Amino acid sequence: MKQRKITNRMLAGFEEYLRADEKSDYTLEKYLRDVKHFIAFASEKPIDKTLALEYKASLEKEYAIASANSMIASVNAFFRYAGWEELCVKQFKVQRKTFCDEDTELTEEEYFRLCQAAKETDNERLCLIFQTVCGTGIRIGELDFITVEAVEQGEATVTSKKKTRTVFIVKRLRKKLLRYCKKHGITSGQIFITKSGKPMSRTNIWREMKKLCEKAGVNPKKVFPHNLRHLFARVFYSIEKDIAKLADILGHSSINTTRIYIISTGVEHRKRMESMHLIL
């Protein structure tokens, strides 16, 4: 049997395949990064099922199960692209969590402190990004759809992951965004742009968020863009209690994904159990 080898040409082809499948830039970068991690692990060893299983075992030692499963999914996707389906390995089985770690989820109080810290450091743009994500539930990568035209209409049409959905922009947020546009002379197109007129990248937003942690008194482990979306989901669900509607708003294909967003913290879970009063 001819020995398998992953070449730069194959990686380039895989990238084109992912783009054709309309993967987001963030997902594309992650898949390629994970495949390159596998290549580094493989080194000069033969690429076969034995190596794939060894790689899986190494991930379990080095990463949290969720991260390991994510990396396995990326490598499996590459194997399928290359026609090496027989090398795909199963992900680790994980019992669904009934509550999340309060040390990783952003609270409403902490969110408000981050907004205030952004104001105090004259970072009006970041403060509005916080409020836009938390006020609409969009992904950071979907901020490009928040345009002057969309804000004027009070809704944005967001296309992501082969799905199109309408995102409403509430009146209070709409007023803030229009006032910001007028102040900075933004008359059309994307609102959240750099001084050079380019869209704000996920990396830039993440970096600016991290700078606020100390001033806001918030654990840096809680401060990353996607946690803002989680906060929106938890607050919305606490009011509506309609997981199907929330899934539609977030753009999820599966309600199981939405469930991950709305699990309560251990503290909240414990309070609910204490309130049952079933112990004599």
C-alpha cells in the first residue's frame, strides 16, 4: 500500500473545499490549525488508523475533552476530504452537563462592569460592540451585517453557515448606534470598522476585551467574545422559556446546541435544589 502523506497542495485543496462549503473564516482557520497540529504529531510516522488512535489518546492527555473532540472533528473532516474515511476516529463520549462552571460564564453584573470600563477608557466602539452582541445575540463574526442601512431599518439580514435569518435591533440600541454613526461620520455600510475603514476582526475585539479585565474586576477566563452571546441566550431564555425560538434567533440548526448556551451555573443549580424542600 502506498504510504499516505499530507502535502501543502492537499492543505490548500482542503482550504478551498471548506470555503466552497461556506465555512466561516474562523472555522476555516481552526480546521487548518488542527490539521497542522496532527501533521506535527505524525512527523515521519506512517499515517494510518493506528496513528490516528495514538493521536486521539494524546489529545485526551493534553486537552479538555470538549477541545479534544473539536480537534478530532477537524482532522476527521480532512480525512474525509482526502478519501481516507477509514482513518476517522470516534470522539470521546461526554455526558451532558446539567450546569456550567460559574468561573467561566459571564454574569450580567460583570457585563455591565465591562461596558462601564470601556466607557471610562474612552473605547466607545467596544462598549457598543458589547451591547450589540448582548442586545441581538449575533456572533462576533456577524458584526459585518450590522450596517447603517440595517440599523435605520431596525433589523439586519444575517447569512451565516448556509442559513439566513432576520436579527431585530431594539430601539434603544438603534438610537445608540445611529448616534455613534453620526458622531464618526459613518453614513453607509459596516459600523464597526477600524480607523483605516476595515472591519473589526475577532482578534482585535478579543485583545481589546482582555485589556479591560483588570479595570472591570472581571476574571480574564470569562472575557471572550462568544461569552457575550451566551449571556444573551441565558437572559432571553429566563424571560421566554422557549428554546425553539431561541435556537432560531441564535441561528442554531440543533436545539442541542442551544441547550449548551442556557445551562445554569452550579450556584443557581444548587439554589434550585435547595428550594425543593424534599429533605425531612
